[in-house]
Amino acid sequence: MVKIENTQECFVVLWRKLERTRRLFGGQYKRFCIRNVLKAWFGPEATDDFIWKVCHMAVVDDEPQEGWNELPVPSLYPRRHRELLRAIVAVSLGISCWKVNLKALDRAYSEVFPNSTSININKKKKRNPFL
């Protein structure tokens, strides 16, 4: 297992590992879901309590993700995976999700998937001057 840190270098490793895991599971006809990813990455450390914490911290659209739900391809639908990696780092380090370095996480995504759109969702939206 990779040593989890709150740095861009670690996030690059995690994004790459996530894509390799997806391909591995596809070749083995295994479901690419949070539960299987955590079991593959952490082995016996991935207890039900650990998996539950990660799932409930990985919130997308105000809903926690479920452990057995199939995950989409990371390069095409990065938002769920961004929140998953954020939750894994937070639970592993025992910190709040708010303390995870999102700028580094987004830069790491852009480095691993250079032809994809950026996923920085915290940008301020332009105001409509006519409203």
C-alpha cells in the first residue's frame, strides 16, 4: 500500500493507482466499486467501519456514496473519484475532509489525465451583469 499523505505527489500516485485498479478489475470481471477498491488497496485494514467512514465522507450532490455501487471511468467522470480520494486521505490521516489539499488533488488529476477537462469545482462563477 502507498503511504497516504496530503501532497500532490501522493495524489498523483493515487489517481494512477485508481485507474490501474479499474483496469485490473475489468480484466478480472470484478465490480469497480468503493468496497472492492478499498479491499484491494488496504487489505485487512479495510474493515467495514473503515469502508463506511470513507463512503459517508465521499459525498457527491449531498448524498454519500454506497460501497457496492459501480464507479464510472475516472477520466470521464472525475467528480465521484475526487471525493473518494479526498475521503480516503481524510480517513487514513484522521483529518477532516476540509483539510485535504484540493488544489493539489485537482492538479494531480490534470497531470495524470492531461487530455481531460479540469475538475476544479470551487471556482467562482461569473455573474450575469444583466441580473
